[in-house]
Amino acid sequence: MFFRNLTLFRFPTTLDFSSLEELLAGHPLKPVGPLELFSRGFISPFGRNGEALSHRIGDAIWLTVGGEDRLLPSSVVNEMLADRLAEMEQKQGRRPGSRMRKQMKDDLVHELLPRAFVRPSRTDALIDLEHGVIAIDTSSRKSGEAVVSEIRNAMGSFPALPLNAEVAPRSVLTGWIAGDPLPEGLSLGEECELKDPAEHGAIVKCQRQELQCDEITKHLDSGKQVTRLALTLDDHVSFVLGEDLVVRKFKLLDGAVDQLESSERDDIRAELDARFALMSAEFSRLFTVLEKALKLSRADA
């Protein structure tokens, strides 16, 4: 298990997580009911058949929010509703009013829901106790906030807020391409997005492109600013950092993964445990660099 995206929230490092496992046990994922659209709750990070609902290595905690969603496409409901409305109109000689149509649609949804397919899902989260930050494996702020909300419901209180930078991330990213020194260990990748700051201004996306070149310089000279930038940390981690402070395309490189291949493990759980230990360590190093470079505010400052 390696996260692919990191949506980050900060919380006070003084929070007590000693009873987390017991608290999560009171909010497990329950099967979605026959008349429910969805269900959310905690599952074991090691799979739905696992027992522990959290896993801790040092200052890193791994937990997972599981979900079940009934798939009931609106197009199916609307098509069946249209057929029933046409049938009723033919029998009664008039089209039902808006209130009746709404009631018919609600009845139809209740009729179809128990027969709808159920799609399972999971969203993993890494809680870094040292830095007071939670990284959620999603690029969607809405999905990240949903996971934070589930943790808050379980713990009773979880004052986690989106990252706040004391400097404009767009300005920092633009400076790095323009020639400003990068933090130690960071190097430029081959992908970026540039935007004209004017409303409805031009957007330029570059991939597999040398970023410190005349072509990019011309865009910068015209006033465009960098809103996403591919970076690499010590040849261990590659990622794309956005001005929204979401880390996308997070990937552990051979320099890091080689550590896994150097040892043998007998079972899947041991393998997952080793992968989480590696990923949490690399994330901690990365966050330390970004925190300093972007002057990220602490939740308990």
C-alpha cells in the first residue's frame, strides 16, 4: 500500500491518541441498509477481515475509512419514472402534477434501492504525530474532509484544519522554476502547470519537459505563474505539488523501494507493515522539507 495523493490537514500535537483503537471500535463500517444510499465507518487497514482498526509504527498511525455505496443511476430512475408517468397519463387522461411526480419518484427509488448493486470503497489516512499532520490518500478536499469528519465523530473532537502557508505557494513554485535555490534534497521534475493571473487567463500544462529552459522562461516573462510543479526528494520520492498544497502523483522511487526488496517476509501483513513503515518515514522527511519551504503554520502555534 502506497498512497498516490496526499490531502493534508494539521492538528495540535498535544492531542491524545492513546485510546484511538477503542474509539474507532465504536464506529465500524456497517453494511449499507436496503433503503440506504451509502454507509461509512472504519475498517482494518489490513483488509475488511482484519481485526485492528488502526496500526501504529513509531509516530505514525494508519487507519482506513471504508464505504459501501448503492449504485442507482439517475438515468435508470428517470427512464422508469417516464414510463410510469406515460402509463398514468394514458389511463387518467392527464399528466400528474409536480407533487405526485415527486412522490412517484421517491417510491420508485425505495423500490429499486434494495436491488441496486453495492460498491465497496476505502480511503486510507496516515496520522503523523510528530508534525501534527494527517495525510489522506485523495486529491479531493471534500473526500479528505469526509475522512476527518469520521475521525472527529469517533474521537469526539479532532480539530484538524487544512494547511495554511505563510507565503503564497504559487510565488514559491514560480521562484523555484525561475532560478531560486530549492530546499536541500529537492530537485525539479518534468511537469508543471502555469497560469496567467488574469481572470480567464491562459493555462499552460507541460509534461516530459525540461523546466528550466527558454520556452518556460518566456511564459514566466509574460506574467504566468506556476500552480503545479513536479519535484523529487533525494531520488526517493517524486510528486506534484499544487498551489492548493495537495500532493499529487506521490510515488516512492527505486532509491526508497530497494529497502523493501532487500528483506524477505513470509506473509502479506508483514509486507504491508513494512510498506507503511517505509512510506510514513518518507512522508515525514518530505513534510519536514515542505513545512520549512512554505512556512506552514502549526495548529498549536
